[in-house]
Amino acid sequence: MLTSQANAQRYELHWSDEFEDSTLSLQNWTYRIGTTYNNEYQYYTNRDTNVFVQDGYLHLVGLRESYGVRNWTSGRIRTQDKMEFQYGKIEIRAKLPSGKGLWPAFWMLGSNINEVGWPYSGEVDIMEYRGHITNQTSGTIHFSAVTLENAGTANGDRRYIGEDYDLPDGDFSTEFHLFQFEWSDSLMVWYIDDVEFFRLTDENIKTRTNLYPFDQPFYLLLNLAIGGNFLGTEQPDGSTPDRNEVIVDYVRVYQDANKPPEIEPGSNNTIHTTPYELVELAPTITDPDGSVEYVKMYINNTLIYADSRAPFTTHFRPVIDGCYKLSIKAKDNDNGISWNDEVTFINGSGCTRTPYFGEAIQIPGTLEFEYFDFGGPGISYSDVSPDTNSGAFSGNDLRLTE
């Protein structure tokens, strides 16, 4: 059974750090130590001058000081190998610093990054901020346009999609704000203080890549970078405060507690039928923690039934020899969606010729050659590529060689 859930609303707390201890929890977080990428100025340390917990808040502090080969230090922490999750809602309540050359971020990386590298692992920027624009943050994803087999350079393969958000009043450095991100198998949504400002569907992304990385566990990162490519020409200088800090009230991860509908098709996976036989479709559909809102049934992707009331029963009559795939979709009251496409009806002699709508075409009448049947090459026009018929549902410019 294939199950997907979209915009489910029954979130339960899965993991959090409220920063109520006297020190950073090493059960939750790992320090980054050293320099990084993006032409940043800082050296990350695990010193309590750069990362500390006090009075229920996490502090990530950037300091102007000579340390190793750098003139700035700062803090960066991650949950890698300690808390990784797939899908849900993330909330981070925080106050950001103000100043030229400051680049705090709350973000996520795919848990397979050590195996495949960046950007092939995927990256989600829940919040990025330029310290010289104190009323604006950004939400962005990064990914590769190509598969690992066709990989070139990381920067050459990278693609990104993002959006800025401008506060209607005030700025991010004077008071706390809530940075939120929702993630499902088909949708990503960014919010500030419960106000949505950006959303992406999986199709928005898949049209730009052959390697979709956002269907695996990710881990969280929090950091305060000093300088770097994201800031353009606004790099730290003498006007930048010597001490800057990100103050985090809490980090929370919620996951959907809703259990989607359960579908029992009531038939074997493969069923043999004879032409003109009337076939009853009577799946059993229940919801373990709510109610079923609607059920739809499809034969070869064509809708044949839709209802919101049990019993969910209908019939169909296969006429032409061939194969007929039954797909069942059920949605519950919390927007949980389940699919079942395990059942195939084999009618008559088998699967070589099946009309697109599962019914014989009446003659005289109009024969639409696009998708006319599901025969193999040389049997029928089931190909919708431009070389065949100028794209889907054109049907006017068939290949002369056919």
C-alpha cells in the first residue's frame, strides 16, 4: 500500500530543546570546530564564550578576536547522528543580531551528506538573515540538477529556489520571532510568526532535477557566520560590533500523529476476468483515529467512482482483452491520504491491447489516437512524445512512418 499525507494537522511534539539546563546538551548537539566554506571570516569553537546556555536561552556569539588564522570566532551546532527526522514541522523562536557582515542561519542537511556530499544531499534553509537588513529573512532550498552518476562540480551542479520575507513592522534584532517550516512528502511551507510566505511542491522541484533529495531524513544546524558570500559586498568592517549574538528560546520538531486511512481492496492482487463480465469493487476502508472523508477509485488512471459514504462499492465491466489497474484513494478528516494500487484485472487473453478508458470505442464516432491503448511499440499510439503526436492530447500530427 502506498500512503501519503498532505497538510495533515494533527502535530505532536517529537523532539525539542528548551535550553533549560546550565550547559549545551551533548545528547542533542555536536559542536562544529574550525573554519568553513563560503568565504566566511570566523573560526568556530566549542568554547563557552561562543556557545553557552543561560536562563533558558541558547547563545551563539560572534567575537572579534585573533584566533588561529582568523580574526573572528563564533558558534555552530548540529544534531547530526543524534536527532534526524523525515517530515514534520520545525519551530525555532529566536532573536537575531544587527550589524554589517552578520549571517545567522537555521537550516537542515540531508543525513546522507557524508556519503554523497553537497548539494547532492539537499539543503533546506529555514531562516537566513543579513545583519544589515534587519527586517528581512530568507527561506531557500539547495539541490543538484543532476544525479551522482552525472555529477560535475558541486557549485556547477547546484540549483536553488528561495524567497525573502519582510517584516511588516519592527525588525528581527529587537524582539523574538518564530521561524517555522513544514515538510511533507509533497510540500514545503515556510512561515514567520505563523504567517506563510513561501511554499514549494515536490513537482516545483522535480521539474528542475533528476535527483530529488527531500525524501530522506535531515538534521538541524544553528550557526552565526561572520562574513561570507551570502552577504555580497556587505562584509564585516570597523562598523561591525565586536560582539554579536543569536539568542534562541527553543527548537521544536513536531511530527504528524495522524494515521491515514487503511485500505483493504478485498481482492487478490491479480484477478482473471472474461469480456463483459460485471466486476464488483467493494474495498474495506477504515480510519484508525478519525473518519473517512472520501473514497475514489480509478481504472487505468480514469476516475470511475467517488463517494463520501460507506459502503464504498461500485462495478465495472471490462470489454476488451487486456489489463486493468485498479487504484483506490482514501482521504481522512485530518487530510491523511492513502493509495492502494495492488489489484490488476487481466481480461480475456491478456495485456496486449486495452482501450485507454477501459471501454470499447463506438463506431461511427471520434477516435482520439492519443493514448488510444496500452499496446507495445508498433501496436498502437500510446506514446505522447513530440515525435509521435506533437505532445499529449494533440492527435493531429502522427508520424508518417507509422
